[in-house]
Amino acid sequence: MDPTKKTARLAGLLYLASSIPGFFALLYVPTKLAVAPGDAAAKADRLRASESLLRLGIGAELLGTILFIFVALVLYRLFKPVSEGPALAMLVLILLSVPISFLDVLTEIAALEFAGAGSGARYLSVFDAHQRDALAYFAFHQHYLGIVVAEIFWGLWLFPFGICVVRSRFIPRFLGIFLMVAGCGWVAKALSELAVPQYADAVDRVARILTPLELPIIFWLLIWGAKPQPTAASPSRPEESAQN
């Protein structure tokens, strides 16, 4: 198999493999733990009742983040010969999100501790039940905000990624454009949440349309890989040219 095609398919496989636990941890688990906004007691009750689910989500979040490190490295190897500058920018931007994601998991663990589902129930007894519920709600909300911060980098890396795809000639250019449009969605969603929350809902409705445009590149890489590149013909020897 052509080395470029093989590398592209490996990137697609890792991309998909990292997305599955990410979907479970960042979409499915929060949905199952959702309560009415501001209801700290209900949130703490839900955390205590769903401790195993949340811990499974924590493991899935860590696994997805680790796998995505390898996605970035393989994509860098794929696109470095095409355009080294954007390939390096792509690698750096996505790796910047990794420590944010790792540290953000601590807030979920803290939420379990405050809810009384962890090992810290004894030393947290200085707080009454209502205070611990409020702290559990606060910690879990901080996890959500940490994800929002990471989303800035999840969007920014798609711009150099898209440039690499457009310049590559072995992946359709429209997929690169899709990536940059998806990047706009991620960045706009995150910045609206943090800077202008009064507009966050309106921006989120648009972002829900734009961010899925990141998905086609995963399946293209996994199924089709990359178009094999023709090997440049070696120049003819002087004696051969003289004979002709």
C-alpha cells in the first residue's frame, strides 16, 4: 500500500477510535447526569446514584484524550511534507488542549468527593449536607467550563488542518474547507459561552450546524485514505539523451 495512503488510514482509524470514548464522556454521560439548572441537591443525588457511570466517563475522557495525542502526531507526519508550517501549528494547537482536558477531569473527581461518593466524605464533614451539595454542583459546572476552554483549541487546530488538506492534493479540497468552517463553529461557541453568555444560546444553535463538518474527514481518511502520489520520473542520462 502507498505509504501516504497507509498513514492517512491510520490517522482516520485513530481519529475514530478517540472520538467514540469522547462522545460517551462528553455527550452521553452529562446528558444522563443533567438536572434543572441551579438544583444542587438534585445534582448531588444524581452523582451519588450514578457514581459508576461518571467514573466510566472519566476513564473514557482520559482514553479519548490520550488517543488524540497520537491522532495529532500521525496527522503531522502525513502533512509535514505538504506544508510544514501549518502542520506544526496544527500539532501545537491540539496538543495545547491536552493538559486542559487532563486537569479538567479533576473537577469531576472533586464533584464526586463533595457529593459523598468518593473517599473524602470524612474530612468534608466540616461542611453540612447543603454546602457539600452546592460544592458538588459547582465542581461539576467547572468541568463543563473547562471543556469550553478546551473547545477553543479544538476549533483553532482545524484551521491549519484545513490548510494542510487544501494544499495536499491527495485529499479533496472541500474537506479542508469543511474543517475550517467547523473550526469557526467551535471557536464561536466557546468564546460566546465565556465572553458573551447572553448570546451563547443563539451562537450554539449555529455552531451545532457547523461543528459536525469536522466528521467527514474522519471517514474519508479511514475509508479512502489518501490519493497515491505519482513518483517523479528520474531525469534521463546524458548518453541516453545524445542517442535520442
